[in-house]
Amino acid sequence: MTTAISSKGQIVLPVEIRRRDDIRPGEEFKVERLDAGDYRLIRQKRPANQGLVDLLLACPVKGFFVPIESESTDTL
């Protein structure tokens, strides 16, 4: 696969790679220069809970959270 660099210095990863590896907008990569003309992109690990809030907010069932009553710890 090939890609081009834009006038802003941006490189677009081909859609096949983005889909295969689940690469999303805003993800960060480290760029290493190996030699003249040879570079490596290293995907930075996502935080373990990235996207969790969006997933919970997208839950189709509203009102699923019901607090349970408990005794106060003040009296223990």
C-alpha cells in the first residue's frame, strides 16, 4: 500500500489498515527515524477504559442503575 504526505506534513493511513487494526481518529503514534528515508510508526497504547463512558452513555436501556439502600458507616 502507498500513501502521500499532505502540504501540512500529514500522512494518511490507508482505510484497510485503519479498519484491520481498529485505528481511530485522535490516536497517537510515536515516529522513529531508523535511517535516511526509513521510519517506523509505533501506536501508543490506549488507556484501558478509553471509550467506556461513550459505551455506557450509548446504553439503550435508561434507568438501569438503581442505588441499593445500605446502612451508614457513621454508626459503625
